[in-house]
Amino acid sequence: MSIEIKDVTKNYGTTCALDKVSVTFENNTIYGLLGRNGAGKTTLLNVITNRIFSDAGEVLIDGIPARENDEALRKVYMMSEKNYYPENIKIKDIFRWTGEFYPDFDFEYACSLADAFELHLNKNVKSLSTGYNSIFKAIIALSVNTPYVLLDEPVLGLDANHRDMFYRFLIERYSETQSTFVISTHLIEEISNLIEQIIIIKKGKIIKNESREELMTYGYTVSGKASLVDEYISDKYVIGVDSIGGLKSAYVMGQLPKEKTLEGLEITKIDLQKLFIKLTDN
Amino acid sequence: MRIKTTLKYQINDYMKTLIIYYLSIIGITIFFGIIPVFFKGAGYLTLGGFEFLTSVMLFVLGLFSFKEMFLMMLQNGISRKTMFIGRLITMSAVSIVASIIDRLIINVGKIISKANDKIVIAGIYDMMFEQRNQKSLLYNLKAIFITIFLYMAVILFGYFIAAIFYRMNRAAKLAVAVGVPAFLLVVLPILDYTVFNGKVFLLINNFLNFVFAGDNPYNLLITCLLFIAAVVCLSWVVIRKAVDKK
């Protein structure tokens, strides 16, 4: 039970969006698909869901080729940043039709989420703000109950409260179902505690595909008095520094030291966002 | 294939337009139909062209139903093959329904025409092809049968144009939108006059006479069937490679 992507290549003119990408999304896992703008994240998700065609390679969903295959495609739901639903249709009608296309769609649950997010079901799609446009699609994604749910920028335009609600509902849903969630987002810090497996894509190539725990061993954070931190990092490979008053935090690449406290310094896990910036920096 | 759900959605989408259209047509027919009853003048009122109006409506329906439906189907994991087959079945169903309703309206109109000689209500098919035996069941069935294919040709053509325009980039859309009318309305008449000595328009005129003005409605039927076959093939060529452009 997995989505298998085998040597997928996609070019837009002279731009290579995906370069022989091979990756597997296993069952019942939350993935973070991370990459800079134009790295190929959306292209990869669009190829999986048959919205665009790859130039080479293939996608298998539970062993079935996904290209132009209704049986394979019914196992995947993709929430996109852009809207694919008709603009003059009411939200409740979209829920109803989603239930027709995806028989496991939980209409009652979707209505309860709409209530929690204060989304009016009688509103038309075109009358929704950017935030609520994301919310209605996120509600569908959380209620659709397909084995694989792909979320492309799911919290675009959402305020902090709604983002927090979305993450809580996502965890709740994940614990109740056996679905795999793939989250593509730029808000790395916010999802860092949510994701189990991290896939980093850079210029159309997968450069990392590891568990969050494994990735976190790439470096560590040293915090403490600025003078002590400066002394400690003098011979280290530092990828970033934050200073507040006389305190400093340095993000160091390399193995985490065995002793957690070094002469008044605190050693903690590396900041995922800082690591991402380092890994994807040109 | 998830054809059943696809069909259900597509038919639901078309039905709304059909209901609004026919309510308008019936309303207009009743409104203009009763005018001569209250205002008795020397002249008489002719109402007709139902098939033409329906053809225009179906063409527009085909034209405006591609992009929105295509994206909705992609969102719901429907393959292009299923959405295309669903579209063909939906278009056929809509053409059958429209053809039957039009014939019913025309026949009710004929009854009104008979009751009041100041009103003439007739269909284009009746006026073009057969003036006699219009009451017979066989005549009406034949008219419905031939009109179904005319409507299918028209709605498919609208769908095909919309699909082509969807695939084109902005520059190509502009070139076609300006180039085709310019060629047909300006370049072709000039070429025909200067180079072909009017033979092109004579050929077009003969073709139209063959299709519409002859006594034989089967010329229209055969033309529609050939046109449908060609447009179905060309549409599939266009749609099978259509992708999300968002």
C-alpha cells in the first residue's frame, strides 16, 4: 500500500521541473514535502493526481498505474492551492458532490468542521475570502477518507487560530484513519512537529528523504551567553545565528555532542527551518 | 471507470440550463401567442425558429461547459477518458430531450395556429423539408430523429471549440479569434472574387442547398453524422492530452 513514483521527469520548455524523481509515499504516514518556490513540489503532486502528464517515468498507486486510471485515482484526493471547483456552486453542494465522487466522504464530519471554522455552507465559492477558500478545501481533504491525501499549501491565507485548528484536526483525523497525508508547505516550523517523514526537493530532484528524527541529527542548536557561544562555534560549521540581548543561539551542522550541557551552554535539536534553508540554499 | 457519477454530475449541470431555456421559450411563446387574441389587427403573427434557437443555446452550452467541468473532474480524480465518454453520453441525452421538447412545443403551436388563423407557429424543420403529412406520428418521429443529430453536431462543435481554446496559449487564442473571422469574412470573399471567380461561394451555396434546402432531410442527417464523427475524433485528440493549466 503506497504511492510509488518511478523516475518521473517533467519539463516545461527548457525548464526541468522534475528530474528522474523516484520516491515512495508509504501507508499511514504524514509526509512533509518541502522545497523552495519552483522546486517542483506542485508539479510532483499534479503528476501523481493525473492533472498533468510526466514526460517519462510512472506513478503507481497501490501497484496500479495512476495515469488515466479512475480506479487508482479514486484512492487519492488532492487539495490544491488554486481552486478547481466551479465558482457559482454552494459549499454544501460541493460537499454533496464530493460524497458522490468519493463514497467514503464523511458529510457529517465535514459539516461539523465547517461549523468549527464558522464556514457558511450556503455561500458560493466565489464569495469566499482567500482564507475561507483554503478552509473549505481543507475541510474536504480532512473528510474525504481516501487512503492518500495530498495537501498543497493547505493553510494559505489562514490566520494563526485557523492554522492551529487545522493542524489539530489533521492530527485527530490521522489518528482515526489509516490515511497517508502529504503536506507541501513553506511554513516549515509550524508543521515540524506534525510530520514523520521529510522529503526535500530542490530544482526538481529529491535531495533528502528521511524521517524527521534522522534529519534532526544533521545538526544541533547551541544557546547561551553570546561570548560562550562564540567561543564554542569558532571551529564549527555554523549555518545560522540568532541573537537577543546578551544571549545567542547558533545552528551548527554535525553530530549532536553526547554531553547536553557544555560549560553553561544548552544543546538542543536543530531548527528544521534553518536546516532546510541550509540544505536548499544555492 | 466512474462513469455513473460523472454522468450524474454532468447531466445535473446541463439540466439547469435546459430548464431555464425551455421555461423562457414557453413563456415567450405564450406571451406572443396571446397578443393576437387581444389585439385584433389586419396582420398575423408568425412564431418559429425553435430549432434554430435551441441550436444556438446548445452551441453556447457546449462552448461554456468545457473548462469548468474539466477542472471539476480533475479535482475529483476522473480520467479524461471517463469525462469524455460522460460528455458524449450527456450531450446525446440533452440532444434527445431538447429534440422531443421542441417537437412538442411545435405541435402545440400547430394546434394554436389551427384555432386562430392570426397566429402561425411552426418549426424550421417543417418549413424546410416537408409541408405535408405533418400530423403523422412517423413524420414527427423522423423530425425528432434528425433534429437529435443536428443538436448533437451543434453542441459538440461548441465543446470542441472550447477544448481547442483551452489548449491554446494566449497568443494562439487571439490569433484564432481574430484570424478565423477575418479569413472567412474578408480574405475568402476577396480571394473568391479575384482568384476563384466566385467558385468557392458557389460551392458553399450548393452545399448548403444540398443540406438544408432539398426535399430530402436525410442529406442533413448524413451531413450531421459525418460532422459528429469528425468532431468526436478531433475532440478526443485535443482532450486526451489536455492538462491542468492552473
